Amino acid sequence: MMVRYGLRALYYFHSILGLVPYELNSQNGLRRSKCKRRWTLTIGCTTVVLVCFSFCAVWLQDTLSFATFVDALLIRSLVLVEFTIRYGTVVLCFYQLLRHEVSLHRYVQRFVVIGKSVVVRCSSRSYASVQRMVYALVAKMLIADVGLCTLFAMNSGIKRHETSAHVYRTVNIYVVMMSSQFTNLLLLMLLFGSYVYGQINKQLDRTVHRLASFETQQSYWSRRRVRVQQICCDASDTIDRLCTLHQELTEIVRAIVSIFQLPVMLMNLNQFIVIVSRIYFVYILGAQVNHRSDYMSYHRFFNSILYICFEAVQCFLLALGSSVIAQEARRPGTTMNVFVNAWLDTRTERSIELFTLAVLATDSRIKIGGMYVLNMAFVFSLATTVNMYLIVLVQFQLNID
């Protein structure tokens, strides 16, 4: 019951933000709705208008109070690039969502059907893992997204009481929230995809180990050839069915990722720029404690720390989800390589061989635009690149001094 409430909370929250243009039906699941599509279109168009207005306010903002500080100008330039990428990401998300609405609905419906066909045959103990995933997403939405964005709004740090500055900041917090909720939808797909892969792997593991008992208990099964033949036929049917579900699920995940690969690429680029610019800003604020300006304040210092943590959490969770689903998708290759030194009929051996070849021939990694793989190695590469750029920026600042 709590899982259902958690999923409904995620659905209604994202529906209010216009990120789910589908209507929830207790019998048919998600179905297309003209009203929800119009709401998504309205939110998207409103976001575009607010983004344009906010972006113009940023460019036209008075810079005389910190124009004498070269470090502040450099930081502001990085922030402007960051805003450009973030705003473009949110606009592109709505564009891709509306453009591929029909395809996404078909993929989601088939995704749910595959999940139900696998979960029905599993024990009730697997329900606990679903609970943990739903609770983790709800906690992330409430603490990391809503909580940190609320702190951003409360700790404004705007000393000049200008309407344009407040409007720009409000729109910026709204765009950050939208970007994080888009990440939540991707995480939901990755986590439940890894869960479905895990259930396929459990069924496959039970089937293969049942065949392996022919080797460990040869004296018992040698007198029961008819029963062995029946078990081999059932195992072959199960392996063929799981192979079909595994390949179809892989195609669905790859199709959804291909639709949103450009927004994900922009989000990763924005996360890199945010981490670099905010860490450099914290360093500058600590190095120039005797130089006070309207631009450099302790409000911005604490916001920078929070923002670094916010984007680092988004990046880490997205990479972790991609790594987990890729690992679960490749696991049948290890399970099917268990050598069974016993008699198996030709059909069973062929089913095992076809499933193994299908897993080995399919690249289950989450590739973004064919440029990089989104996994934990990407997080390490991002950290080393951030470190390198920070060294360059610090050397640049020392040369100025």
C-alpha cells in the first residue's frame, strides 16, 4: 500500500510539473490524454517564456559593483554558460517529451507488461526491493530536490532589492527543480529496469541450476529419463521466454535513452561547469576575504556549497543507476556459462546457446550520443577533469595577483 502511495506521489508531482503527459488509470495503467498533453504544452511554453525573460535579465544585469574584480568576471562568465546550458536542457526536455509522446507511451506500456509478466512468477520477498526503490526516489525528491531548492530560495543573498533580480532567481530555482525531476524520471526507469532484469536473472538462475542437478545427482536422474526430458522441455521454454523478454527490455531502455540522450548530455556538461565554477568561487571567496563586493557574499558562499552537493548527487545517482542496469543486463551471460556435464536435449542446448550469444552480442551499457558511457567510471573521469580545470583556474588567479 505504501509503495502505491509513493508511486502516486511521484506521478502527481511530476504531472503538476508537466513531465508526465499521460493519465493514470487503475485498469489500463497510463493512457494518452489530450488534457494532460495540453497541460504539458502549456508548462513547456511558459517555461520557454520565463527562461527567455530570465536570461535577458541576467545579461542586462548591472555589473559595475564587481567589474573591477577579474575573478568575479570569470566566475560570472562561467555562470552565464551554465545558465545557457541549463535553460537549453529544460526546453529540450519538453520538446523531446512532446515530440515522442506516442513512442514513449508505447515503450512505457510495454515496459509495464514485461515487468508484470516477470514479477508474477517471483516470490513475494522481491516486493521489499521495490519498496526500497520507491522510498529512495521519494526521499531523494523531498530532501535533495525540494529541500535544497527551498534552501536556495530562503538564502537568496540579494542585497539590491530589484524586481528583476528576484524574478531571475525564482525562475532559476524553478529550472533547477525541473531538471532534477527529469533526472528522477530517468532514475525511475533505470531502477525498475534493473529490478526487472534482476527478476529475469533469478528465474534464469533457478532454471540453469535445476539443469545442473542432472550432473550432481546422476545416479538419481539416470533412472528417470522421461522426467529429465520433461524438465528439459520446460527449461527450454523458460529460457526462450526469458531471452525474448530480456532482448525486448534492452531495446526499450535503449530507445528511451536515445530519445533523451541530448538532454542528458547537456545535464552532464552543466554539472561539470557547476562543480568547477562553484568550487572556484569558494576558493576565491576564501582567498580574498579582505575584498568585499556585492557579488561576493556569504549567502552566495553557502548557496555554492549546497549547489555543488545538489549537482553531485544528481550526477552520482544517474551514473549509479546506469551502471546497475548495465550490470544486471549482462549477468545472464555469466549464468548461462555454467558448464553442465550431463545429458541435455538438443533444443535445451540450442536455447542456452542462443540466449548466451544474444547477451554477448548486445551492448547493454548506457551510451550518451555515442560519445561516452554513463557509469561509475564516468564519475571518476568527471572528478579528475574537474580537478585538472581547477588547477588551471587557480594558476590563472595566482598569475593575476
